[in-house]
Amino acid sequence: MTTWPNKSVSLSAISLVALGIASIASTGCAGKAIETQRPSRVLRATTVQSSEENASASAAPQSIRSRFQLLLDEALYSESPFQRGNQLTIKWQFVTYREGSRALRYVVGFGAGQGKVVVKARFLDERGREVATIQSEGTITMGAFGGSYQTALSKCADAIAKYTKETFYASSR
């Protein structure tokens, strides 16, 4: 049987390993945008607005939808060069909303209790004509104390904002 010469060294090592695992576990979220309809034509914009489409058919409760709108606005206006306006309109709708089980994510982790959100986003020009459609997905598989669903929503909103910027932003030259 092996004995540890210095218990404080072994406890420090165990603490460092636990801290490393916790930091990895807190990143168990993903967000991605899947283009379902490529832009039908080139559209460049410096202003954008977003709103929920067909709220009565939503898969998510009102509090989650309101939170998502705030996160999307934050991603569009504070983390990108867009201003508020109607050159481009994003109409979004929850397609899938599954909170999963925070307790299972905390106790088991590694996919057990996974939460998932899928949002469809349609992009419309100033005349209301659809120019592109994407689906954005955010998942939560693990995290500190089971992770926060807020992170999945944020990743989903960030993916829509990133797609918007990469596809439609026109620098003002």
C-alpha cells in the first residue's frame, strides 16, 4: 500500500484536478446556425430589427421568449456594428424548447439531462420579402451545478447575430 508523504500536497493536487474538471464542465454548451435557405439575392444592410414570429405557436414559455429577444438584441447591437432600423428584419420563432434536467446534468453530466433550444430565423428585406432562413441551435449538456439554460439561449442568439453580420452587414464606406 502506497502512503502519501505529504497529505497537503495530495489534497492540493486533487483540488487542482477538480478545478480543471469544473472549468471543462462549465463549457458544455454549444451554439450553431444551420442555413436552411441560402440568401436568394445579395442584401447588404447597416440597420436591423428583430421580433418574434407567431408567438401563439411557440414551443417556449413567454419568459424564455422575452429573455431570448433581449439576448438577441444584445448580440445584434452591442457586439456587432448594426444599428436599429428596418433595412433587414429578423423574424424568429422557437421550434424546439427542451430544458432537460439540471439535476441529471449536475449528478451524471456528459449528455444526461441535456437541454436544447432550436430557433428558426427568417431574414426579410425592407419590403418584407424573405431573403434567407436559418435554424440556430443551442444546447446545454453540463456545467457548474448542472449548467444554466441561459447559456443555451445566449449561444443560440449569438449564432443568429454572427450569421446576420457575416451574411448581410455592409460597412459604411
